[in-house]
Amino acid sequence: MFKSKFWNQLIIFVIAIITILIAREYFSNLLIEKGIKSYQTHTFLNIGSNLLLILVSIVLIQNNGISEIAGIKRTKLKRWYLLLFPLVYLVLLNGLSIDEMDREPLISNILVFAIYSLSIGFAEELSLRGFLQSYLIKHLGTTKRNIVLSVLISSLFFGLLHLINFDNGFYGELSQVMYATFIGVMFGVLLVITKRIYPLIIIHAIIDFVGDFDTIGLNINNTTSESSSLESAALIALLVSPCLLYGVSLIRKYPLQDNIEE
């Protein structure tokens, strides 16, 4: 019975998240076929898919009684200073990669993009860290080994989700998987230690806002993906590796099981 319920919830989650992502791409392509390529239209479509994922994640978190582990309620922020590294480092890293803009973005587009970035933060953190990681911790156990295993599984799943589009070539997709997985490990460990998910949501949103700021206002037909080389993929992995190392250092330094059981 335990094993059946355990797998049923995971299957529901995986089917839900993949369905939402595939549906988003389907409707995006449908709009393009109909000649609807405006920036705001496609951004609102993405916001809508994120809202669905947020709803699914909240329902699963509540139904499985993991709100505390997920850092949603009945928890107090611990060791807030550990959040400074991901905020400063990733904002700087993403800020340096912004391409020079040949236009002045409209205020309305900036506001829409800010809402979109915030929806990404909520959707990805609540689904991957809030539900999946916390659910695994609850059922695999709260020993340090099992907590680390839960963090790794949810982080790798987060990385593999970036393969759905597969529009950046092999090395481009590989770099995206590594980027998301490395950051996922760091964020996952930080959730366990700080015990609050909302700061991670805000940091995630800020990182996405800064990283994609140069895409604000671009119609869908103007955004093309170029295949990455092995060298560029290796460079991305190198630049984001401090996030993985930071997560590993936190694992070694702090008794993770104590933070779950407090």
C-alpha cells in the first residue's frame, strides 16, 4: 500500500508537469501558425502554464502533508546569510551574459516580463523543491544520505526537463541540463537548511529577470536558438560549477537531518 501510494503521487506529478510543458509548446506553435507572434501574447501563455503548475504543486504539497518540509508554513527562516551567494553570484553571472539591446523596452513589456519571471520562480521552486524534493525526503527518510539523495534526484529531474524543447543542439541542451542541475542542488540544500522556500522563489525570479532581460519585447519570430559548441557548453558548466561546489560545501558543513527534524 505504501509503495503504491508513493509511486502514484510521483506519477501524477510527472504526468502533470510534462503535460503542462508540452501543452504550452503546442499552443505556442499553434499561435505562430495563425500568425500571432506578439511578445505579450506568448509571455501570457507562459504565465498561464506556470500558474497551472503552481496550482498542481500546491495541491500535491497539501494533499501529502509536506508543507513544513517544503518551507511553506510553520517554519522560520534560518541562516538567511547563506542566500547571499546565489543571489549575488548568479545575478552577476546572468547580468554579464546580457546582449546589448538595440531598442528601448516598453514599460508594459517590462511589467509583463516581471510577472512572468515571478511566475517561473513560484512554479519551478514549488514543483521541484516544494513538492518533489520534500516528498522524496518524507518517504525515503530524513537521514543525511537520504536527504542528499532526494536533493540530487529532484535536481537531476529539474535539469532533464530542459530537454523537452531540444532546440539548442546537443551541446546546448547538455549545458542547460548541467546549469539547471547544479543550481538545483544548491537551491535544494538551501531549502533544507534555511527552511523557507519563499526567499528561493524571489532569488529565482530575480535571476531569470536579469538573465533574459535582453529578450523583453522580442516577438517570437525574432528569437532564434543557435546550436552551442562543446567549448561553450564546457564554459557554461565551468561558470555554474561554483553553485554545485557551494551546495556540496553546505552538505558537508551542516547536519541536514537536524534541520528537517526541528
